Amino acid sequence: MRIDRRGLLNTGAVAFAFAGLARSVEAQTTETYVNEVEGYGPLVRDPNGLLDLPAGFTYQIISQSGDTMDDGLFVPGQPDGMACFPLEGARVALVRNHELRGRSALHRNLGPGGLHEERLGMVDAGKAFGTYKNGRPLPGGCTTIIYDLATHQTVSERLTLIGTSTNCCGGPTPWGSWLSCEETDETPATADVAQAHGWVFEVPATATGPVDPVPLKAMGRFDHEAVCVDPRSGIVYLTEDQNDGLFYRFIPNTPGRLAEGGKLQAMALHGRPGADTRNQDQRAWNVGDWVEIDWIDMEDVEAPAGDLRQRGHASGAALVARGEGIWWGDNEAYLTATSGGPIRRGQVLRLQPNLDGGPDRLQLFVESTDEKTVNMADNITIAPWGHLVLCEDNYSDRIRNHLKGVTPEGKIYTIGRNVFHGNAEFAGACFSPDGEVLFVNIMYPGMTLAIRGPWTSVRT
């Protein structure tokens, strides 16, 4: 289904017209969410049947899968992780992943008039990292949106990473680039691909076309989800989207120059080799608990067998339940464990690196006991005023996906609700540099939104 957004970019408001959009919201006898603090108050039903927001908030569709970009290609489908970078004046760059994985993903949401993959032949083949076995570029990668905060207009869109697979999330760097993560470990022996995947790639925010796709192999080959960088040390922290996944850090040989290599390590709980942080079948720790952590050197990080997490756990690394989103805050990082906890609806962990020679620490910050409070949080960002924003990722016909806020005390409130047909996940949440706009993706049918409102009025 297409949404007509002509004229929307000139108004910057929610009052835009599009025809034939069915509301497609299941009847609710009870509310779909529970707030632990007031936040911005209750959600208001969107008459357009797309995104419910609190009173005083509006949204704008700034990009949609299937639109034609400035380079002649279609906007790819399945937008996922994303970050916002300042440019000159009021313009920002939104570097955005597309979690496309081979032909099975192509025909779901790439819009009328052709398919993204069919136009990839227009791109210099030398710019594609990976191909099918027949030589055609893989459809995953990144696009970059240039958006003007003053005029509320999308200035341009272009493909900036080509030929990768299953680009799920990633993270921004302090030096102005986006690290795009492949959430796959497919090889020519397991899939219709010509080379092994499972790498991290770097895309400068200023790129105006496809970058040279250099896999950062020293960061390991596994189901990468997201990364964040400690700006004080240049250390990169990496999550792994597996229920028996690990949590990693990468110490670069030269901070800020990741292609020059470095050392990959996995997290272990001090004095508890092979510990399980998931709390799924038995409780290992409680909300608010802190533990000291060690880091184990990983060997053979490019292994074709795709067994890095199993070898790491056998060496003492701790299990994390589907590590997904991670974001750097005030000298600490927050990460989601999407299937953690006794009801397997998610945890948020809090990491405090110690640069003074003492041990790093990890806290169980949030753990869901009710799917209406937190339901499988995936991507995460931190608002300029210090609250977390969680993107829910649970495909269900019973309960909607939401954007959730989390106070510094770990209390939950609701920011938005997807009421569009299909109930797709939110992804890629990130704020503009001035804190006025929250950008976010809805994976299906594939759109990027700009949300505005009285952000600093949150009540806790």
C-alpha cells in the first residue's frame, strides 16, 4: 500500500491527505500499554490510522520505500537502524540501514513501478561488496537522507552502501560516520551468495554515493546487531542478536581508524565464568543489581564456521538474551536484551566502563514483567534530556508495537503506537542535534518519520 505524501513536506504537520488507507486496528477492550509514570499522557488516536501520539505531538513522513531517489534507484524496503548527523546550516544526514536479505525479502514492500534490486545494475559494480552467485549485487545496504530541519523538507536521498546483507542496526561514531552491521553469518555454502557475510562496514555521514565497502573483519564475523563507541577511549561495543549471544568490545589499534584492526573481546561476569544474564529459566540477578565484569580475548574472529559465540561461552563469556540496540550516554552505555527475563519480553542493561584501571560494571536496569510495559525492545536511543527511547519489535496480532520512554529511575512511559496494518516494528530512533525532532522508521511498509512535540514537558 502506498501513502501519498505530496505536499506533506511543505506543511510539516500531521494534517496530510491520503486516500484509501484502512485503519486496520483490532478492537481493543483494554489499553495496549501501561505507563509507570505519566510521561506525555495518554495516546491520542490518529485519524489517519498510522501512528498514535500524545496530545501536542505530530508526525511527518519524510521517506517511503518505493519512492525514486535522486540517484535513480528506489528507496529500498525494510528500513532499520539509523543515526542523525549535523551538516551545514539546518541540514542533517540520516544514514539508514535496510535489512534486506536476498530474494525472499524483495517482493514484500519495495513499491510500485519496479524493484530496488532491479535497478541496482545502474550502480558501479565495483562499489558492491557482495553479490549473488550469478554476480548481481545483494539488495542490503544503507541509504542517506539529507533533511532540512528549518523547511521540514527532504532535500535528497541516495544509496551509500551496496551489496551487503541483512543490515540490521549499527551505530554512529564520534568522528561522523555510521557503522552498519550485517545480522547474518551466511556463506556460499549456506546461501545464494558469492562470499561470506557477517561484518561491520563504515559509511561517512557526508557520503554522496556508494562508498568503498570495506568489511571491518577484526570486529568479528557473527550476527551483528548494533554498536556504540566510547568517545573517551575509542572502544567499540557490539551486540549479537542470538538468544545465546554474547556481548563484545573491540579495542582498535588506532582509535577512530577501525580498518587498521584491533582486538575483539567478549564480556564475562567476574568470578562467574559462563554466567547467564538472561533470567529466563532461573534468576541470576535482580533489577538494580550491579556486577563487575571481565573481558575475554577472542581468537579466530573471522572463522567461517560461525561459531564465535559458542567458543566464547566455552571460554567463560556470559550469555545475553538477544543483544540488540545499544547507545552511548553520559560515560555509560545502555543495551537491550530483547528476549531476556522470565516472560522473555526483554531487559535493558547498563554498562559503565572504568577508564581508571578498575573493573567495568554492568547493571540490570529494566526487566519486563508485563508485555504492556515493555514488549521486546530492540533499537534504542538516548534523548538529549537523558531518557531512553525504546523501539518495540514484536509481531503480534494481540498487541501493538510502541515507542517507549524510560526515565533515569527505570520507569516506563509510552510515546507512540503503530496502528498501521501489519503492526511492524519501530526501528532507528534518533534525535536531531537540536533535540526538537525524533526520527524513527517503521519497517513495513517501509517509511521514515519525523516526530515533533513538547519533548521537554515529560512528567515523571
